[in-house]
Amino acid sequence: MPHTLRSFLENIDNRILNIHDEVDPINQVGYLCSESRHPLMFHNLEGFENWRLTDILIKDRKGQAAALGLEKDNEVCPFLAKQMANGAGKSKMVEDGPVKEVKLIGDDADLRKLPIPIHSHGDAGRYLGSGVTITRDPETGIRNESILRVQLTDDPHKAPFWMAARHNYQHYLKYVEMNEPMPMAFAIGLHPVYEIMSNWSGIHKDFDELEYAAGVLGEEIEMVKCETIDLEVPAHAEIIIEGTVHPTERMMEGPFGEFTNFGFGAEGPAPVFTCSAITHRKDPIFRHMQATWFTDHQPLITLPMEATYYNRLRDTQGNTNVLDVFVPPWASQFLMIVQVEAKWDGQVNDMLMAALSGPNLHVKTVIAVDEDVDIYNAEDVLWAVSTRVDPAQHVNIQTDCRLHPLDAVIPEVGDEYTVMRIGGKMGIDATKPPTWRAEARKKFQRVDPMGKGDDAIAKLLEMVRQPV
Ligand SMILES: [Mn+2]
């Protein structure tokens, strides 16, 4: 059985909060998703009969572990890193698939009829933030996927979108050069591993992100031909939106509340998607991704980042004992915490520089901590920063680096289609002296409260730890 959104929902069935009350998806879903600690399924969408909407599937390590078929939280990053190091899988063409059960072509393909929410107060309109965006390189024939933000308008078929500087953008520039419309499709509602890997930013000369995800899952992904454009899309998606992007057409796009928690930073004239077909399942589930603070939006991007950096940083100086990497969702993806056990002096600083110049533009601050610090716990990490850092020795600041286009505090440099920013990056070494200087390292050993390790007090321990 292929890995689909539905197979994943079945796996986490006992964790899903099913909401049968009527909810207005356009105006009410955003806050509910943003506040939820549970995977959500809305069964009763006002104005959208027959549709369901789901979100908050992989917000925490528990959901991520479920997507990867794992038991423990701290297996997530090392496991994904290992699967990614094994390389990409394959895709195969099939004649038909469930996503073709309903076909809306031409005038019937009205984007406004999908239960696409408004994410935040101040947004320019309803936004599709959960479409895996598919384009193909006109020279190499290799597809690319990413997840872009797409704004609905009063026109049923026109949707300006923000062309972030990713591989899809490079395809677009080639079509602009040829002065031809670019075929583009959005796949909504896939198994989360396909959504996660669509946000991977590495180089891929002979495979695409969907095939990479198929490798992680150990399957071949089945693709079907589009109805109105020359492109292949996942056969088991819930919804496919097909269309083209004209090389010179522009509409105003934004503002849009982003993962930074700001609504500004990339708004302006933007390329326009013209929808020519929508296909979907008979009883479609709209997979939403709410773009505000600490929702699925963050881990969708940070998971492949964490795994990529885990592999990359272990390679520093040929062999660095990196234990885990965490890009905390509460820090809007710009901060990375690396848990490491360094053997030699200088090893942590080299590793920090490798982290600061990695494949993702997000990483602005990197904090290195030891094996005795819980990297998922902000208080513990800040304890290490507070007690194991001499700012004069252990903070490394670089200038004139390229940073994420949505990092609004960083100065902007001009470009016609997208936003570029140049500014500083910082590495903080909050680790103890390395293991080869055992005496110096000992001074930074944490003390344990008396009684720790005594099984006789386990029950009392549970009691005192209860939230008030
Ligand atoms: Mn790519």
C-alpha cells in the first residue's frame, strides 16, 4: 500500500481530535490550528459540503516520529539523516489514480471553491500554504518541489504567488528567458514525509524531492499525467491544481503572516499562477498548513534541515561526534542548536562555521551544547549559554553573509522577482572544554541534586513534577 495522507491519518487515529461542530474554514480555522496541541480533523466546513480539513499532523517530535515509523523523539533526526544519506528513491508513471476521481477543467476550475483559509489578520486574502509546488527544469527535465505561498484573488483562476529564491525560481527564470509560460502544479494532501522532503534545499541533478521522499519511505511514488499541462503529479494526492505561469504577468501579492510572526518582508508585484484544472478525490481532505507560529509550517522546513546538517556537521574535521540537531519552532527557524561531544579544541568553532554556511539560508545563530544539555528545552540551553560562555572567547560573529529573505531585520538588496538579504551570523560555543582536556572539562560538570538515581523516590518524584 502506498504511503498517503490517509494511511498516515489511520496510523495516528487515536491522537486525532475530530471536530464535528460547524466551523468556517476561511475565518476560524487559523486560530484553532495555531492553538491546537492535537492533530486536527474538521468534519463540518461551513460553505464547503463534502470537504474535510486537517492540520497539525507533525508539529511535535511525536507526530514526526509517527510519520517516519519511529517510537522515540530523539530518533527522528538521526534516522531521517541516515535515510537521506542512503539516497533518493524512484517514481513511476501510472494510468490513473484516486486524485482523478473528480475533474474540474477550464471554467469549472475555480480556486475559490476549495476550503482555503485566511491564515492571519492583515493577510491580503485567502492563501494556499499547503500545496507542494511542482515544476520541471526545461533543460534537464528534472522536477522540483517546494511549498510556496499562493494568494487567492477575486478572479477564479488567477493567483499571484511569492517566488522564493528556490529551485522552482531557477526554472521560472529559464522560462522567462525563453519567453514561454511555465507549467506548474500544486499537490495537496500527501503523506507527511513527501511534504517534509519537499522542503529539502539540497542539490539534485537526477531526482526530485518527491523521489527523495520515496527513498526515505522505501517505496516508489506513483505519478499521473496532468489534464491540461505537460507535467506529472502524485496519483495518491487528495487534490491537484494545474496551471501555468506567464513569463511577464504580475499582480500584487501580500502581505502575508509568515513563520517569522511578521506580516511584512516579501510583499510586492509577483508572478501569477493561472489555474486550468483542479482534480480531487470524491470525498477530499484539504490538508491545511497554518503559517503562523509553531504549527506544522516550522517542522516541515526544519526537519530536512536538521537531518541535512546532522550529516554535514558530523563531517567537520573528518569526524565530529554530533549527537542531535534541533531548529526550535519557537525561534522561527533562524536558530539552530547542536548537541555535540567535542574531542579537540577548535572543533566546535569549525562545526559552528560549517553550520552557519550550510545549505539553508535560515540559519543565523547556532548554539553548540554538550551531551548533558536537553536541546529540546529552551531553559536548559539558555542555562548552558549563561554558564559556559565567555562572550569574549566563545561568540563568533561573521558579517556580509546571505540570509533568509524573510529575516526582516537583515538589510535587503535588490532583485526584480524576489528578496535577497545580506547581514551577520553568529556562532555561540556553549560547550565544556573538549574531552582530551579532561581536567578542565571536569570543572563544568553539572552537579546532581541528592537523591537522583534513587528508585525508591520515583513515585514521589512523579508527584512533585505534576503541573500546578
Ligand atoms: Mn530542489
